[in-house]
Amino acid sequence: MERRDFIKTSSLLALPSILSSCRLPTRKPGYEVEVQSDVATGHLLMQSKSFETGKTVSIETLIVGGGIAGMSAAYHLKNREFVLCELSDQLGGSSSAFTYEGSRFSQGALYDFSYPEGYGREVLGMLEALKIIDYQPWKNNWNFTDQEHIILNRRKNRVYASGAYRNEVISDGALKDSFFKHIASFQGKMPLPARLINSNLHTLNQVSFLDYLTEKFNLTDRFIAEVDYHMRDDYGAGCSAVSALAGIHYYACRPYNMEVVELFSPKEGNFYFIRKMADTLPKAQLLTRHLVKKITGNQDGFTVEVLDIHNRLIHTFKTKKIIYAGQKHALKYVYPQGYAHFKNNIYAPWMVLNIVTKGALPTPAYWQNEILGADATFLGFVDSAAQDRELKDGNRVFTAFYCLPPGARNDLVMVNSRRDQIAATTIDYISDYFGMDIGDAVQKVFIKVRGHAMPIPGPGYLFNDRNFYSKNKNLVYAGVDNGRLPLLFEALDSGIQASKLVLSS
């Protein structure tokens, strides 16, 4: 199909929500679409009434959740007695991955950048111990040891907007120049974890990024839309919803505009970090397909009901301490007295599509293909051909991302029934980007649904660690939804701090 025909067709697909309005494919697809979701958790709780009673286990510490924060906590308790419970059939949380035809691909968070001076030494020390990074004194920063996963600078990204390509999301011009000149004044003042930011900047956490920018600059609608794209990409919402501190941190936490910053992105994404931590831990203590159903406090600690989904059993864990690194919205059912601390959190739902292709497709490949279109929920896609330039397994995977508004969470139940439409629409978006129909090259499509994928760091959200005022000091919270920026480094640090708290209590 000619490019002009795709532009004409895709204009019909520029819909406000991929969930509420999807057209039917014009032809029967030659590929299978598989939906993966934890939405069925509620059904499991109902089914558990028929589960048989399992074993009773006494343990020093129980960790809820096998994402980055939970695994970081487990790593720091590896010489102590602990068990980790993860609902999904694999570890990773929002940094999970899947394996297809022998190759693993990311289904969530998928990259990080090298770490400059001023970042938290506890996390840096952990990553050094895992041999993930090493210090380079001539650069005064920490780079990644597995250089095979570094994305070539000339292939890092390409932006597609209004039918044309460009290098950057924010358009060139005087407004961009003045904006980045202002951001430069914060360089070196925005470390990770964010708890290290000097308190004299905390007032920036009380106002929205849009209000802050409006006061400083004569904004245009285009500039706001471009900044909104960046904010949705990392924080799940536009600049009117995130705090000024979060927005400034996005641009000032690393010297992006002064030097080339090393970009690390294995095909398995941030599951790479999960795997590195898991390799150091006893496998028998990492329990997947185990859903923590109920936590009850008692004079000796806690009694925890855990559903063994695979064996359809209900186990009982007697534990002195708990690190709750799971999603906090579930506390409403699991541990209601803890839910009150988190009830005001706002989450962005995400939908991730892995589109597996084979055959002749456009080159050269760019890692991040950012698309600014009429459907603002669609952010674009990552191309595995920029991660593995030889495509050793023969599969080229386009990992496409949708960041949905919080109100769309209830609509996620429709994904399974609309999977063919969602896949076809996304393939058309990518075909429009390439200017050619990629549909015949598609082998299989995986759709990963994440209803509470990302806490939105709005005004007042940061620096609000619920462990400071939680009444039960033997139940400790970890995760980026505990007043943290939704970033890998923050998740790692939250697990470290949680492990320190349980060891000191």
C-alpha cells in the first residue's frame, strides 16, 4: 500500500481511546493474538473457596510482590529467613518479560541510563555487587558492564509527528532554547532516589508542572502537547497532572543536553535486573503464582493466607515481619487497615503489545519510535532490531505502548473481547509510521494489560513515605507507589530501605 493511502487510513484510526472505539480488521489476520492480564484475580478469590487447605509455614519475613522493589528487598535479606510471594507466573511486576521461540522480550519497563555523580550510593553499591555497573573515574559516573545492550546513539530514537520525522519530541525554537536553559539551572540538584533532593526544592512538589511552566514561559499549545508526551511516557499523565518537581526531574536528573548519556536496553528490558537479583537467591524462596489473600495481625506478628494458584491450595504463613511491595490498591482487600495510607494514589493503566514479525521490514531500525498523533494514548514503539542488530532468533519485535487515563481502568475488561481490533489498529499505526503495510510479516501479537501500572506523581505525592507514620512497624511498605517517582532506581532504593526497616525493628 502506498504511504499516502496509509496516511488517509490512519486518520480514521486517530481515536481518543484504543479501548472504547476499535474498528474490525478489514481482513482475517494471519496471526494469533494472546492477552495476558491479572484482571482475573477477582475470579481467583471466588474460586479459592473450593481450594483445599495446604501447609502452615513459620517464617521470619514475608515479602509480597516480586517486582523490582520486592526483589531488591529479597536481595538484601538473602542471608536471612524469608519467602517472597508473586501473583504472576513469573517475577518482574511492571518489569516482566515473556519468552517466545526461545527469545525473551520485555512487557514493561525496558531501559535505564548510566548513573551520574550524586546518585544514591546504596543502589549503586548493589548494582556494582551484581556486576551490572562499574565506576568510570574519567567520566565520574557509573556505566553498564554488558556493553552489548547499549543502544547506539545514532539509533536511540526517531519522532514521527504530522506525517514527518524529526529527531526530538520538543520542536526546535526559542521556547525550547529558553526552557532548556532554565532546566540547566537544576543540573546536579535532581538526584535519584528523589528522597535525596535538597529540602529547599520541595516546594516544587506542591504545584503542577503546567502551572510552573505557565509562570515561567509564554507557552504554546504545541509545546504543552510535546511536554505532555514526555510526562505520559515516564509518569503516566500530562504536565497538568504531575508535580513541577517530577517534571523538572525528568529533564535535569541526567546531563542529557550536555553529553551523550549511555542508554542500556536489553531485549528483555528491566527484567534483566530481576534476573540478576534472582540468580543470587534461593529459588525455593521465590514463589510465583502465589496470591497473598489476607493479612491478619496478632501478638506474634502476622497470619497470612496465601493462594497457591497452581496447586489450588490455601497455605498459611506465620510471619514476624512483612514487606509489602505489591500494588497498594490491593490492600483494600488484603490488609484494610493499611489501605487508608494509599487510598489517594492515582494510577495510570498501561497496555503493552509485543508484535512479533519475520521477513523484510524497513531499516535502519531506531530503538524508540516516538509517535505524536491524534490518539494521545499511543506513545509509539520500541524496535528490537535496534537492541539486537543481528536478530539472532529471526524475530523482530515491535513493543508498542498505550498510556491510558486513570478512568479507563474499568474498560480493561474489554481487552480480551477486542483483542483483534486492538492488534489491528496498533499494526496500522506502526504501518503508517513505516509507510508500508507490515501486517503480512506479523507472526503473533501479545497484549499485556496493567491496570495499576504506574503511580502518577502529582502535586504533594513525593516525599510521602507511609512507613514514617504507619502504626505497625513490623509491616513495611516498598515500591514506587509509596511516594516515589515511578523509576527503576527508586524501586531498587525502596526495597533497600524496606529491608533496613525490618532488620532494625
